[in-house]
Amino acid sequence: MKIRRTHRSVLTAGLAALTLVLPATGLQTRAQAAARPAVQPAAQRLPLGDANLPETRTTTQVAPGVTWTRIKRGRPDARDHWTVEVALLKDESAARSLADRLDDAGFDPAVSRVDERPQDLPSNQPWGWRVRVGELADQEAAARLVKDLRAAGFKPTHTYFTGEDGTGRTGPWVVDVLRVSAAQRQRVQVRQAQDRVPGGETLADMVKHMGGIAGINGSYGSDEEDGTFGDVAGLSVVGGKLVSEAVQGTSALVLPSDRRARPSVQQLSTNLRLRSADGAQRELDGLNRSPGKIRNCGGTGGDLPTERPRHDVLCTDDSEVIQYTDFFYGPTHAGDGVAVVIDKNGKVLEVRDRRGGTFPSGTTLLAGTGDGADWLRAHARKGQVVNVTATVLDRGGRLLTDTAGRAMDVASGGPQLLRNGRVDIPADAEGFNYPDDPGFFDYFATHRHPRSLAGVTDDGSLLFVAVDGRRPGYSSGLTFRESAAVMRSLGAVNALNLDGGGSTTMVVGGRLINRPSDSTGPRLMENALIIH
């Protein structure tokens, strides 16, 4: 669904954030708000595994119009075991040859055909051929087998518990659902960790310090090797302020501030431009990140190895201009190039012959490298005016605005799961397929992992879902297709995947209610969806 546009406006980087003061409340304690366990009729059960699996649901009212439901489904299967995947190859003969070499080395390989492929790359051809070794009792035994394989000169890719293959019929699954009614959807906001970049917080700390009652982790993020921990790897708009540019054409959840406008899931892009008073124009490459490092790719202007979205890949570009807005805290990234400080009207206050340093409150800083630095030297001299415009565009190239041009929040994710009630997962277009490696899509999309999901129902209510995974015997996680089916069964008509894996986290009433999969505990978040 698209938001109706009755007024054209732009989201301007550096614009003052919308301030909302909302009271914090805890879980309801009235009798009617108490948890209510119930075995659901078959028609309402989750579409996971065999139809006759046991399923229970416990619902708690968190606040007026906000409920949390815990769904437990399925049971462990004694036939599941640990195994080691050595490779997934496009060519059957190459897979058979690898299996022969494994057999000669004393291992016992198995070769199987893989058919599931990205929905937006239809074909009758197999996706690839999988080569695995071992039927092991536990993860430690699988880890020992990996060492043996490496010592023999092989390069295993993953250890797997077969209950997470996406084909197991029993689960089990643990699914936590936050539902925010259409009348209460203004309670939901996208918030940046510590209200700044760089930085990070656990979800529990974010919910607490932002006065929330519940929350779920948000967008994919960058890490230390990308140069900007806390930068969202994709589009982020907080209270109408653009914090991070889009991975072009990937999905995002749009939360309008206007009560007359409905939330939506859309594939969005950003158009960032610089215009000097002398008439010269140039692309602005990004916001609040290290120049030259584009997490998840999907940029413009010569990024390598690709300008297409490429999930979990760091693309590079040695000629960029990056804007640091008032969301950025502390020294900017130092190095060769040019740094230009401009005021809120675009007037150049200072030109530095190297990147780095801080900038005064009420100003922003433009950092240039390569030909980006050359452009700033020529067209952003002290006293000149350089205007910055930043617009968010929908998949048709139309300007995305709220009903009255008001502020909105946007949290990126991907891929999309549902469009207008139908399963629609453009995994290739949104970067979850590597053209030279069929194993990435197979691992990320068709195997079960912890998932965080967001959706919009037909009446405009919001659904936030956390599914635990990588915990054999407790919860198996979901594939992309299973995620879409679950969201549709819960009532979503449009839905998307958020950051998942070890990042999947949900907090209700100040308490972490799911089991994050990392052995070290909950991760630090870049941003989150907070319910106030």
C-alpha cells in the first residue's frame, strides 16, 4: 500500500527532529489483562510442520491496544542430527567429483539436489547440488569433523542441525507476537541507539531509556570493520530526519505520524544531491558513515564490486561525499580528502584540507574523497552556499511523503515477504543471492534461523514477530517462505524481514522475553522499533 500524497515535501538531512513526549507504562495488571493460555483450533494454528502438531498460545495485554502472544508449536524429532556441509555447487558433476574425493579421503559423503531458488529467479533447473558429511549426535562432534575435513584439505562451509534445514516437520518453534491495533499505532517509533551515530545499545536498555513498554530489534547494521559501528546498513528515518541512506530498492517499514495515513511496507530508494550556488551539482553518496565503505552495497556512483544490493558484503568507492548530520556524535572519520562545515542554510563556514574532526552544534560536515574532494574544493569555498537535498522515493520513483508532508519514521529490512496478501519474496533483487555462490541464498533464505518480522494488517494494525532459532530442542527458527506464511496466518497483508539471527530480540514490560541465539547474550542494536 502506498501513502496518498497531497503535499510534496522532502526529508532534509540535518532537519530538526520531531520531539514527542509520551508517558511510559508497564504491563497491565487487571484481571482481564492476565495471561490466557489456550489451545487454538486447527484453522488458526501456525502453518508450520505437520498439521497435527501441538500448539499453545498465551496472550498478555501490555497496554490498551497492545498485546503480546507467545506461541509454542511442535516437538523435537529424534531423527534430527548434526551434519557438516562441505559445499553447495551449481554443477552436479562438480558435486559428484567432490564427493569422490571425500570418499577417497575416508569420509562418507552424501549428495542431494537443491531445488528452492529465489522467487524472483524462476526456472525449472535445480538451484544446485549439496555435499554433506556426517550424522552426528551434537555440535561438538560436528566441530571436530570440521577440523578433520580441513586437515584433509577440504573447506567445509557450515555445520547444521537437520531440524533447521527447512524440511523438518516437527519443529519445535517458539514465536512471540506483538500486535498494536490501528487505533494505537502512533505508539510505535523507530529509534536510534543512544539517539546518535556511532553507538549501540541492547534492546532492553533502549526500551528503558526511551520510556517504552515494548520493542523489537530493527534494521541491519554495520560493524567495526565498516568503520562506523551503529550505522544502519540501509534506510533509516527517525522523526522525519534522514539518518542513513537506502540500500537502493530494498524493503522498509514506513510509519507515518499522521493518523490518517496507514503504515506500509515499501521498496524504497534515496536521492541525495549537492548543489552549489555557482550552479554545480553532485551526488551526495551517504550519511553518517565512513567514506568509501558501503555496507550491503546498493549505492550509486561507481561502487565496487556492485551497485546492486548485496547482503553482508562491504562495497567500496574511493570517490565520495558523505554528510555528517547532527545525529553524528564525536570526531568524524579522519584521512585524506576535504572536510567542509556548513550552517543550516548551507553557507560554508570552514574548509579543512583533511578529513576528520568535530563540527559545531547546528552545523553539518561534508567529507570528500577522490573526485568528491575535488568537487568540494571547487564548489564549496568559504562563504559559498551548498544546498543539500535528500528525498525518499518509492519503487515507482515517486516522492514518499506523509499525508500532510509531516514527519515519518522508516526502518529498513529485507527482503519483503508479503505484498497485498500474497507471498512475494524478491530475494535476488534485494541482495540475498550471490550470483557466483548459490550457497549464500540457500543458507540465508531456505534454512531456518532466528527471525524478526514486521507486518501491517488489512485494518492498519502492526505486527512485530520474533522467532527464536539455532536452539535445537527449543526452537528451530524459520525460512523466508515460512516467515511469509506465518505473517499471513497472523493477519498481515504486507510484511518484511528485519535483521535476524543473533540480533533477534524482543522486550516486553522491561524484560527480555525471547532467547537470543548468541552464546554471549543479546547483541548491541543500531536501531529498534519501540512501542511507547
